[in-house]
Amino acid sequence: MNKASKTTLEQFGKELDALRAETISRVGETDARYIRRLIGIQRSSEIAGRIVMVLGFINPALWILGVLLLALAKILDNMEIGHNVMHGQYDWMNDPNINSRNFEWDIVGDGNSWKRYHNHEHHTYTNVIGKDRDFGYGLLRLSDDYKWRPRNRWQFITYVYLSVLFEWGVAYHELAAERIFMGKPRKHSSLPISRKELRNAFFSKAGRQLFKDYVFFPLLCWPVALQVLLGNLAANVIRNLWTSSIIFCGHFTDGIHTFKEEDIKDETRGQWYYRQILGSSNIKGGKLFHILSGHLSCQIEHHLFPDVPAPRYREMMPKVQEICRKYDIPYNTGKFGSQFFSVWKRIFKYSFPTENDKLQGVNA
Amino acid sequence: MQLLSKTAPLLTNSLSFGAYFEPIVQLVLPRYRANKISATVTHVSSDANNIYTLTLQPNSRKWKGFTAGQFVQVEVCKNGTFYNRSFSISSAPSLFKAEGKIQISFKAHAKGMITPWMAEHLHVGATIYLSPAMGDFCLSDTLNAKLFIAAGSGLTPFLSMLEDQQNTGWFKQSTLLYFVRTPDDVPFTAQLAAFRKNGLTVKIVYTATEGHLQHSHLNRLSLPLDRYEAYICGPGQMISNTQDLLIEGGIEAHSIHFEYFGSKPLPNADQIVASNSSNEAIKVDFMHSNKLESWFSSQPKSLLELAESSGLKPVSGCRIGVCHQCTCRKKSGRVYNIKTGKYSDSGEENIQLCQSIPVDNLILEL
């Protein structure tokens, strides 16, 4: 970890704390109205998508339109709504449905499982090798911190598979760590539920999703069952590709830093903020793009302030950038195309042995 | 219905179909809420001592009416956040029968979070959400003479009880003893005058000069208390004191009815943890948040307050054990419910965070 002085970082942390407090003080009615409206639009889009898709037998263009509407609904549900609501960004509304305890998203992964590993593991130990399993998802080698293995040669293909099946990655993430189906159970597990409960929750949620998209709605529209089944599959895959692409741009772009466990020992608030910024990258774009990405395009702001309502990140962005400039801290942002390209470059680069490996692999 | 409630999560990932469609309906009707009964404010009046009275018209036949003395939970949306508060209905059942309206009266507490906001923002035409009428603080069907004792805004359920009873036999033999700070603070003067005119004995005690209820106040009434039925409404401490005095004065315990305004005071924690003989900290494990907190009997807090003081934000509502929004799954350990006065089982069950204090080490799904 590039050591900036502790006192400088303390001052830096205070400025970010002040920005957070100032933003929170303005959160209220506007934010509540926004999220309700967005959920209303998302659900209208889902219903419209499912209906228009059926009309595909009149004109195939309608099928395509239906698929796109359903994909849009799933993207909004997963990104701007589900991800953010389940982060607790709207818990202050005290709404029985829009809160991190009750919200469940339209994806095969169980929300409670995701909340456990994402909110705790990924957001606390961002990019700490060995702690944050989101760094490469245990499938991809994305830095020198990991020794090269022959299977890494094919990791671009693994990456394509992962992107197409992304929701299954989300669903299986915690089960993989706990080695529920294969391997020896984890030695030091902090799993707050039993292994059986974890397995049941996985099957229950995945089963519900599969039943809904691939059994119930196709059968409901019987004569065109296949058309509906394929439409739902297409919508799910479009959503998977989109979410995967956005999420990969958040932590695996060029210039992203990784950390070692000893780096985070006795970490101060300021140092924690500093690590979040070095470990995250933003994507530039318009308002609509930010909404479709669930404001993960403001990944830096999200990692600094995970429970601030996401639309507020847009107004925080220039202020965070200014504070970074003042303290000479790199702020990683770029257009979608260039950020995405740098992710691909990274996947390719680490497919092959790098300098460290040639020096007989210092890292285990 | 059973089938619908099971299929909703399956097909929509929402708790109910109502919850799924609610945001869509709100695109057109912003005030719509599924599974809630809204009511429109049709009149607002203010009275002495910062007391406000709202006339409310429930917008659905699903609101079934009430018995005099009952209360409702009112939910308001203040700057995007829903807040619940309980208020006694102060109007008579006859008003609801005739016009479909009810009234609630409340004191705008200067430091309160919601009541001053309600006074300022709830104008004619505003929408609030109502629970069904609740509570069993109602007139018994005996014809005995009654002694009503109220303090401050605790007068409101009695206004509802007395309004429709002015022609009954017991009305003229009954007494209302009302405690209020100064003569300037007496609200509902017209109604009190009408009660008096129709034969009710109304005795107002000014606490600023005469203090709270004492033997002398009761003695001065010179009532044969053993033949009376008593109704008490006010803050927790006032109720406990009044109960003791009345029992000393000869009223039987089962003839005393009471309603707490606000939360019941926390009982002496030492008694509760008596079963846990040592005075050590009780550990509360908020398992989903990976937080372990200590609870000390020297600083009794509800589990809701404990969770909040450790930075968690559990869903909560009325904070007095009515709305069940803060209900949480307890994995293990025993709790004492300050409302029901009961100890829980040690196994897995739902508890109300705002009403529970730990008896032994707990694991909560929070």
C-alpha cells in the first residue's frame, strides 16, 4: 500500500466525513419519491415486457421489444433498486417493503446470502488479497498477487462463461467459500446460519426463479411457451452480461490497487477511505447510464459511502474528486469503452506468467 | 388467500401482490398504499396547552369503527420517512355513525419528533394512514358510578366515553378528576362545561399549585370509593401512583381500568435479572451484522435501543409494542417483555425488540 502520511489521511478522512454528513442531511422526501417512482417504472416495464413478448407471434420485432423491456426491468431491479435497497440505503424510510430486511431481487442468488458476503466481506476488505473473494471471484487471476497456474491460460474463456452465467456466480459465491458441495468445510467459518440452511436457501431461491421464468410464465402462455421461455432466457442473459461488465469495471481496471492483510492492520478511518479509493474505479456517463448501472459507475463514491442513497453519488462525485486532487490521491475514472477495454487487457495479461512468476514467485 | 400469499413471493419476489403493485399504482395515485387504510384530514383545531384536534375521514369501508376509549395508530410520512404514533380517539362513536368521521387530539410536545410536525403540516386535505381501532380501555357495562382520573392529554379517551353517555343514569353520579398544570392549560373547555351542565362532577386540579394526586384530593371528593369503578389515563408514573391510592381508598383492584399514555416505564431491572444472579453484562449477538453488544442491568435499555445505539437500523414503528414492525427472530436466549410482563421461551421465536430486554445471553437475527 502506497503509504500516504497518517496525519494527511486523517485530515482527508475528516473532509470525506463532512461530505457524507452534509449529503445525509439533505436526504429525504426527494430520495423516497425517486426510489418509489423507479420501482413503479421497473415493475411496469416487467409486466409490459412479459405481455409484449407473447405478442411476438404477430411480429418478431415485438418479441425483441418484449425481451428488451424485461431485460431492462431485471437490470433496474438488480442494480439501482435491489443492490442499493439491500445495502440499507433506504432503510431510513421505514417502509415495510423498501428496506434491506425484506427486499428480494429478481435473480437466482438469495438476497440474504449476498448481503452477508457483499456488504461485509467485499465492502470491508475491498481488494485485500485473501480476504475479498470478489477480486477475481476465485476463478480469474487478475494481479501478480496470485501465482500463475496453467489453467489461467484459458481464463478469458472462463471470464466469458462467468459473464453469461453471472447471476449463478452471485448465487454460488458464499457456498463456494463455505465449500458446501465440494471440498473440506472452511476451518474458520463465520457463517451465521447452518450449512444446511445455506444450501436450502440456495435451492429455494434458485428453484423459485427457474420455476417463474422457465415453467410458470411459459406454461401460462401455452401455445407460445417456447417463445416465452427463450425470451425469458434472453432477458436473463442480457442482464447477466450488463451487470458483469459494469461490475468488472468497478475493481479490475488498469491502475487498480490490491492490498495485503498486513496493510489493513490497525487501519484508521482515513486509511480505510484511501484504500477504498485506490481499489475502485468509476465510469463516466450520463444520468441514464448511471441509473442503469445502479450507480456502480460511481464505484468510488459507493465504496466510500455504501449506505448513502445512490443517486446522491452523482452530486458527490465532483466533490470527492476535488478532495482527492487536494491530497494528491489518484481518482480512477474513464469512459465505459476504455475502462472495459482495460479490464479485458488485465484478464489477458494475467493469463500468462508475469514478472513475479519469472522471479520464482514471491507470492503464494 | 393462503394460496395468494404463497404465490406472491414465488412470482414477484415481493411479500404480497399488494406490495408488488403498490409502486405501480403510486405512479398515478401517489398516496396509495397497499394493505393500509388512508384517511383525509377534514378539519383542524387547536386548543389551550398546545393541544390539537384533527378530524379524520377514513377513505375505506375497511375501517370498521371503534368503541369509545380505544386508540388508533396513525402513520404519517415526514420528509420521506414513515412514523407511527398511537392516539386515543377523542370523538364519540355517534360522530362516526352519523358522518363517518373520527377525531384524535394530541399535544404538540415542544421537543417531540412527530407531534409538532403534525401540528404544523397536517392541514385540511392531508392524508394519513390509520390502523384499526385497538385497545380494551372501554366502559364496562355495569351501571356503577364512575370516577375518571386524567392527566394532561390523557383526557382524550374520556371525552369519547362520556360524550354519548350524558343521558345515562350513572353520568350524574360520576366524577371527573382532571390534573392539568395551570388554569390556562385547560383544553376542551366547552365540552367540559357541557358535561358539567348535564350533571357530571368535574373537578380540575392545577398541579403547578396543588401538586399531583394525593390523599387530600380524594378525601375532598368524599366519595364512597368502594362503590365506584375507576378509569385512569395518563403517564406511567401517574397511573402507578393513582392505582395505589385508590386501592388504599377502598376500590377493588378489578374495578380499576387504566391506559398508559406513552411507553410503560421500564421495570426495575434488578428484579428482572434476578434469575441471572450475577450482575455481569448480558451479551447480545446481532448475528447478521456481526456485532456483539453488552447489556447492563444498571442501564436498562430495550433491545431496539441497544441495536440502535450500536449503529444498526432495524425497522421500527411505534416503539411501544403495538405495531410489530420491529419484530425480530430470536435464535436463542430468554427475554422479558416489559409490556406483557412475561418471560420468553429460550428457543427460536419472534420477539418485539422495543418491548424486550434480555434475561440471558441472546442471539438475534439482525
